[in-house]
Amino acid sequence: MVTALIELPPDGWSDEIEVEIVECSGCRFRGVAVDEESRRGALDSECTRHVGYRVTEEEFESLRDAIKRCPDPANRGCKCPYHQSVAQALAWGEELRGANWRHRFRMEPAL
């Protein structure tokens, strides 16, 4: 389940970017997901990518705290230091620094 999120400004690939904190109350799993959407190209084309990552406990806590401290996480133009720290945690688009690349997972819509 997504328990917190922050919206980031568009980049060279995506028109919408969300960094999400994901937590499972059943198994106590905690991770981070990146949800990207691009509407570039033909008028009816849309490309989405929603990927979850296992991260270190330190990276998880750092990102979660930054997202929760942001005064306006839905404002992708927010200039607060917390928004900036989450944006800096993304190296290239979806590639999250500190992520364990062998443990990526696809995010599925909740039923």
C-alpha cells in the first residue's frame, strides 16, 4: 500500500513523477516506488512505468521523513529542501540510488 508520496517536476522522459513510500501491514515489507507517466508523442499515446524497489532501512527512513516533512508534497513545483532531497535521491529517471537492483518489483493497482 502507498502510505506517502511526493510529486516531482517533469524531466526529459516523464511528464509526471511520483516517489512513493510503500508498506505492507501483513508482512511488514517496506520499500519505495517510482511512478512515471509520459504523454509525449502521438495525441493518444501514453506510457506509464510503476516500479518498486527494496531499499536499505536508512534510505527508506530518509525518503519517508523527507516526504512527510514537505509542506506541500502534491506541488511538483515546491522548492522546500525536502522536495529537493527526494529529487536528488533519483539518479536517472526511475533509477533510485540505494536500491537493490536484484529486488525490483512491478507495482500493481490495488483491487
